[in-house]
Amino acid sequence: MGNKKKDNSNYIVQGGILAAASVIVRVIGMLYRVPVTRIIGAVGNSYYSAAYEVYSMMLLISSFSLPLAVSKLVSARMAKGQVKSAYKIFRCTLVFALVSGGIAALLIFFGAGFFSETLVNTPQSKLALQVLAPTILIVAIMGCLRGFFQGMGTMVPTAVSQIVEQIVNAAVSIGAAYLLFSYGTKLDHLLGTETAAYAYGAAGSTLGTGMGALAGLLLLIFLIFAYRHTMRSRTKTGRKEREESTAQI
């Protein structure tokens, strides 16, 4: 009975940590979009939105459910004391993320012209979409790492990485949008065009999304390496089990 109360209390604490992180992330998100929109204007923001629409769709197809799937599979094995199976699931899903995220990223990068012109009817969003493409792979891998930690019963790495991701996203988005908008403005004067500033400004804004995701991923990789000794010891002391095949997983 005491263990059950302790588990319930732990779930409440972990859920509270994740909820608090989500609130902080949303607040930062609302705040930084104001200066970015002022820098790139309504036109640049429409290019950004068009690129982000395609990015979100491809992310949904390739890896959106990975954190939840990894979390459930890992926690189910850990509850049964199947430590080796839990870690093998984690390794297999990492491979899956690399393949699915990598294919999606390549499709977006090399097919940016097609997607921007045909799908969202905004050819000027091509550059922003190409800048966003590698983020799909980064987010896929990051989803596996977050799901693994959640499956192990801790939400702290996910919460901290989300906050770090959003802070870096905000800082880089504002800075890159300003610098690239200025560069695009010079191109417009030089070439006699009118859309380069907005296209480059939108690309700068999407660069923040990628850099934020990369920062979150690097933090999670650091935590995985810090946790590897515990992982090895738990594998050695875990109960004997029939190892699941990669095909089963």
C-alpha cells in the first residue's frame, strides 16, 4: 500500500514537472514571436508559416508518435524487470528514427521547391523549408531519447531539454531573422527584387527552430552518456530474460 502511494506521488510530481515546463515553453514561444514578426513583417511571417506547415506535416508522418511509443514500450519492459529488452527497444527505435527522420529530411530538402510551389503555393518559402529540413531528423532522434527517459520514470530530462530548446530557439530566431532580413534587403536593392528580404528573414526564423532542437538533443545525449554507467550496472544485475528479436520489437 505504501509503495502504491509512493508511485502515485511520483507520477504526480513527474507530471507536474512536465506541465510546468510546457507552460514555460509556451510563454517563451508567445514572447519571442512578437519581435520576430516585427522584424520579418506579415509577408515574411506568411513564408515562415507556409514552410512550417509542410515541416509539421512531414514530422507528423515520420516521427511524431515516437516519444510516446518508446516510453510505453520501455516502461512495460522495466515493470517486468526486462532491462536488456528495454535497452534493446531504445536502440532499435533510434535506428528507426534515423531512417524515418533521415528520409523525411532529405525529401523536404531536395523537394522544397515542389512542396513550396505545389503544396502550399508559396514559392518564396523554399529557403525556409530547406533550412527546416534537418530539424526533422534532429527531432526524431530527440523524441527517442525523451521517450526513453520517460519510460525509465523521469520527466526531468524531457522538461529541461524542452526549456533549453525553446530558449535557444527564441534567441537564434530573433538574431538570425534580423541578420538575414538585412542581408535579403541588400539583395533586393542589388537585384531589384522585392521578396528576398522576407524570404531570408523567414529562413532566419526557421533556423532558430533547428538550433533549438539541436541544443535540446545535445543536452539529452550528454545525459544519456552520464547515465550509461547506471544502464550497464542495471543490465548486469537484471533478471535473466529471453531477449526479444529486432523483428519482434
